[in-house]
Amino acid sequence: MSFVLRARRLLSEQGWLDDHQLRIEDGTIVAIEPIPAGVTVRDAGLLCPAYIDIHVHGGAGVDVMDDAPQTLDSLAMHKAREGVGAWCPTTVTAPLDAIHAALKRIAERRQRGGPGAQILGSYLEGPYFTPQNKGAHPPEWFRELDIAELDALIALAQGSLSVVALAPEKPGALQAIRHLKQRGVRVMLGHSAATWAQTVAAFDAGADGLVHCFNGMTGLHHREPGMVGAGLTDQRARLELIADGHHVHPAAMQLCAHCAGERIVLITDAMRAAGMPDGRYDICGYDVEMHDGIVRTAAGGLAGSTLSLDAAVRNMVQQVGVSPEEAIAMASLHPAKLLGVDDELGSIRPGKRASLIALDSKLHLQQTWVQGLAIPL
């Protein structure tokens, strides 16, 4: 299948191009070229790379841990309707057999494909955390790090385990980080009481960055910079950011952008209530309440988000003041680089997949294409 997409402005790797078009064949971009004189039709106001959400628990009323057969299909379509072309279904702390079942479902869905956003791999968030900054994760299911157990998870995921999150102060954490990196798995640090020194030691061992920076970790203090301080100042660290203005104050989002703009990876950390009306839901086996789009536990703590990635991009522009192209890169090229898929996804250039979005002048989504296929919104 061959077709052309014409845009008033196209975001290339070199910046914005006015009145350019993409030539697409079999789901791949084959050329970027000026629109011929006299052609007035435009398919997009702004044509940009589709977003990549590496950290997603749920949405549209379903959760990655649900064993219903259509769960991942429903979520993939839900994400595509938010401008996401690729994503990582993310597990939560739970009994090990429930985690095993979720990893198997994700691996099978990734292999067979299906509608909506493409699954890049699974993201294991828990059970290798510590209780001081547990968030909504049930500490009774936390586990110690064991190399044989990690290898079993990798095998069970059939090569689809993309990210493991862990607390770097746990016994054996540095050995586990080195082992996971040797197996091609990214390692993010979070839900932890680690010090600055423990966090830097984990980066030295090969850890890739922080899970939802500022949330679920030791904060920045002038005498103990903590995990946040290590992440902001260590140029090796990529920082996941939930840019909803609730999980992280806009001033802290601005601090993050000043210190680590090129290292920010926008995520949603969305749970099943995303895209749904206010009411009662559950996460990690706990009942939670959503009011005005904010989900809290009975104790008042935040429990995942209902953020969409297109809203996160707008928030970075409107609340933080970064340029649209910088914010879009935080939701596309930066996550692609973290996962090592930036040769195929994350920007617009010949040879890459035609995973694209059309935005209006205020960065609201108009259309999503996944490998050249238009997704009904």
C-alpha cells in the first residue's frame, strides 16, 4: 500500500518543514518532500511522530493485570486514540503467579499483533521495591532480588521484557542491574528510600533512570540530594515524568526540564480509570476513588494517573514553557531512545515506521496512524 500524507508543517529530525509531504509504502516512510505547487489539500496541520508511552497500567476501564482476553486489544486502541503509536503494558506488584500470567499474555499479544498501538514489550513495576515509598504497591508482595528468578521472568516473557523497575538499596541490586543489562533489559529505579550515593552506584552499574521522577522516592534535600538529586544531575539518567500538574507541581516540572530536558521521558502511569468518569475503581487490589480525574487511595495517596500523553505534551508547553517540538520529543524520540527502538520509531525520517499523528495548532490530536494505518478516533 502506497499513499501520501500532506502537512502544513511537518516535524522532521531537522525541525519544522512547511508544506511538506510524506510518501509511505507498506507502513514505512520512504520520502519527505515538498508538496507540489498547486496542490491545496492538507491531511494535517502539524504532522508529527506518534507518541510512545512506556509506562501504562490501564485505561478505558481495564487493567494490564486483568486476564480477560480482550484487555490488551482494548488498551491498545485506547492508547492509539490518545496519539500513542507504541507502548509498554506495565505490571504491578502482585503474587508471582499473577505477574507470570500477565507477562505471558503481553508476550503472546506482542507476537500475534492486533489493533491499535503496537506493544513494544512489558514493563515490570514491582515486586522488587522497599516499603518506605511504596505508593499503591502492596508491600506484602514485595520480593528479594534473585538472579534465577529474574532469568525465569525473562524466559517467560519470551524476549519481550523491556524494563524492570527496582529499588537500588535492596540486597543484590547492583548485581541484578548488571545481569539484567547483560540480558538486554532496561532498569529503572523507584519506589525506594535510596540515598544519593546508592542511586549513583546503581547508575554506575548500568541502571537507565528513574521511575516517575519525584514520585515514590527520596526527594531533593540540600544535604542529602536523594534519588531526585541523583537523577537531575547525572547525565546518564533518563527521567520518567508524569506531567499532569498533580503528581508533580509545575515548578518541579520546570526544574526537571531545566536540569534534564534532553533526558525526560513523558509517561502516563495511567490506570483503569483513565478515560472513564469519576467513581470507584481498583488498583493493586485496593479500592480507590477518582474525583475530578484524580485517583486516590482511602488514605489520600495518589494511585496511578488518568493522564493521556497528548495532554502531558500540552502541559509541558503551557505549564513549563518548553517548545512544542521539545515536548513532542519527550513523548516520542526520548522514550524510543530509552528502549533502543529509535532506529524504527520516535521521529520522522525515511526508513522509519509510519507511526504518526496529526495535531492542530494547539497540539490537540486530530488523527493517529500506526504503521501507515489510520486509527478511528
